Amino acid sequence: MNKFPKNFYWGAAVAANQCEGAWNINGKSPSIADCLTMGSVSSPRRITLDLDEDKYIYPSHGAVDFYHHYKEDIALCAEMGFKMFRMSINCTRIYPTGDESKPNESGLKFYEDVFRELKKYNIEPLVTICHNDMPLEFVKSCNGFKDRKLIDYYLKFSEAIFKRYRGLVKYWLTFNEINCTMRVSGNWHHVGIWNPGTTTIRNQIDDQNARYQALHHLFVASAKIIKLGKSIDPSYQFGSMISYGTIYPLTCNPENVLLCQEQDLIMNRFCGDVMVFGEYPYYIKHYFEKNNVKLEMTEQDYSDLKEGTVDFYTFSYYNSNCVTVDEENKELVSGNNASGIINPYIKYSDWGWGIDPVGLRYTLNLVYDRYKLPIIITENGLGAVDQLVPDGNGSFTVEDDYRIDYLQKHIEQMGLAIEDGVDLIGYTAWSAMDIVSLCSGEFKKRYGFIYVSSDDQGEGSLIRYKKKSFYWYKKVIESNGADLA
Ligand code: BGP
């Protein structure tokens, strides 16, 4: 018997600033992503408030030029049999600096064309309203979401897209990986806060109170966007988007278990709790008190949060991590947005992220048990260096068995979670085609089913090639997850 439900949403994801390129044309202004330089594992991406294109490479500027290749890319996704395509809208194409009273028609038209193209192939878009983008202007004028006025900006932007894309889009996510704001690194990517002295993504100067205040503004914006969306089209469905950094206690020492529980609540559950239940949970009040965080919240905020809860729950899952109270035992490894202690039971990717498929089944059960909402896994995949080789038919391919292995094992665990009773309705792997890496800016950290010829110098023909995983995923989708071989 097939474990996956009949209308399961198989697909993959991208984000506007990581794939589109065309960073300054047709009215678009620079976003916070456009002033991040190329980096690597050893040299972090710089944040340059003033662009210096002679000195630095800015990977988002050209990216893989989805802006001009979207028809070709969507056709390839359709060939794999996609049912869903997760993408984001870059707000700096619509209200480029934030001050405009009318949306930029060229930006609106671009996404309309993309949605129409998806519709042609019966692919359902899943649209992230804000995926690490914001007019750079806002960082300079009001330090991003620290300022309440950004709530109105995102409402204005959302109203324009909700009205324009009625009938073309049904599923929306408000803010990508909103819980990353719980970490210092979230300052730039997630709330557009820059404090004097910050030079790179990895070493940001933090004003904790401002960051949490900004997060509160994100919650309120998200809730008001959901209310607004439903008033424009009651059939719109909204989801949360949580970066789930699954955590284990390194040993069964009760102190480790307690530490693990605390971190899981704060880092992984808090934001989901607010978005699903519409209120701040009990444990965060204590955490804020302990850390001397004082937030400004209005009565209206409380009712907005209550009235703008999500319809489904989504999360990204790449790796798991361990925690311990033992000071001696602290061999650190990285991971998506979080680091932890090395786990002797799992293997690690070339970028040091722990590969833990069983952790995905565990996480699915955790979140379903808590929220009882339909779930979509909106990101999951393996970043690796790929080698282009002749395919024997006059073109090129990548023999990416390591990626197939990663995805196959994760999908297997998804099937088991469905058997456990979890209401998993979709899976958008990261990523459809190779795109710019968020953490390092590299092109060589590739996730796609489709190889895109571009390199870390920002050079390349941008020709698309089908990897071995492309054909494999096509089979997975055709068989609705029954054939994973
Ligand atoms: C998530 C982001 C994505 C994506 C992914 C992989 O946190 O939502 O935008 O980039 O991580 O990370 P990276 O590209 O740094 O390997």
C-alpha cells in the first residue's frame, strides 16, 4: 500500500534573492540580500551597506537568472512531475524602496507571468511573502523591523499581491524561518537590523532587546497579513515557516535532557506556538524576564495575534544537533542556522551538517503532536560539490548518488511518519535548481535537481543540465513515493 496520500504535494523550493538575479532592473531597488558579498566556510559574507562592485562579488545580483529563465526552469520542474513549487516574491520589485504609493507594475507582472506558467503545468505555487528580503532603504532609515512602521509596509505589499494573484495562488507563507530571529545571525537576514560595528553575517553586533522587539513586529505583521489575506480571498491558506533545528541531549544525564528541552522550546517551538495558538507561551515570559528583555506590546497586538493564526504548519529540516552541559565535551559542528555537539551516531555533510533522516520522522511526530495541523516540509536537501560529466548523449549530467541517498532516506522516514499518523501533505525539497547559498553565498554548494553552470566568481554560461537526481525524483513523484530506488 502506498503511504503517501493521493494528492501529496511533491515539489521543490527556491527563494527570489537566491535565484532570480536581475537585481536592479525594471524598477527593482536593492534589498538586504543584495549587499551580501560572496563568502565561504572560512570567510564569512560581508554586509556592505554601500555597494562596492569593484571590490566584491555580490552573488544575488546575477544569481542563476531565474528572472529570464523561469519558463525553462518551470518546464524542467514540470518534466519531473512537480505538484508544488515553493518560491518567494521579492518585495523590492513591487514597492522598491517602501515609500511608493503605487506598486511597480513591472514587478507585479513578472510574478503573474511566473504563476501563469506554473498553472499551465498544474503546479501549485507555495509563496513565501518575505524570504530574507527587505528594501535596503529600511535598514538605513529605521533599522528594519525594529521599527513598527514596517508592519504597515508589509501590509501594503501583501495587499497588492493578494489582490493581483487571486485565482493564481492559494498557499502562502508569511516570513521565512521566522524563528531564526531568536539567534544573533537573524538580525540581518530576518529583521533587517544592522548595529554599528557589524561587518559580517557571522559576527553581528547584537542589541537583544531590539531583535526581540523586531520579532514581535514580525508576529504582528504576520497575523495582520493573514487577516488581510482572508478578507481579500477567504480561500487563501496560510502557513508558518520554522527552521527546525532538531536537538538531542548528548547523553541521558537529566541535566542534558533539561537543557535540550529548554533549547527546543526557545529555538524551535516558541515561534510556531505564537503563530498556531495566537499568543505568547508561558515559558517565553520567564525566558525574557531572565534575560532582561522588555517588549512593547499593545492590547491590539494581542487580539491581532489571536485573530491571525495559521492554517497549516511548515518547517525546514536539514540536520539535527546535540547539546550537553558537560564543558569538557564540546566538539562543535555547524548546521543550518544552529551549531551543536558532534553526534557519534550520524554522518556529516561536506559543510559539517549532520545527516539525520530518522530525526525527520521524530520531528514530524513532535510538531504534529503539538499542533495537529496539516504539515508541509518546505525545505530539506543536501548541499554538496557536484561534478559535471558527459552524459553519453552529447550533453552533461551530475552523478549525484550522495544527494539521492540523502533524499531517499528522508522520504522513507516521511512515509513512516505518515504511517505513524502524521498529516503530512507536501514536500518541497531544497532546491529545484542550483541557486546561491544563503549562509556562504557560494554557488559550489549545490542543492538542485537541475545543475546550473555558474561559479563562485559569478561567471558561467547559466546552462541548465539534468542531474541523476532529476530522473530519480521524477520516478519518486510518478510512483507517489512508492519507488525510492
Ligand atoms: C535555509 C534558508 C534557505 C536556504 C537553506 C540552505 O535556512 O531558508 O534560503 O539557503 O537554508 O542554506 P544554505 O544555502 O546556506 O546552504
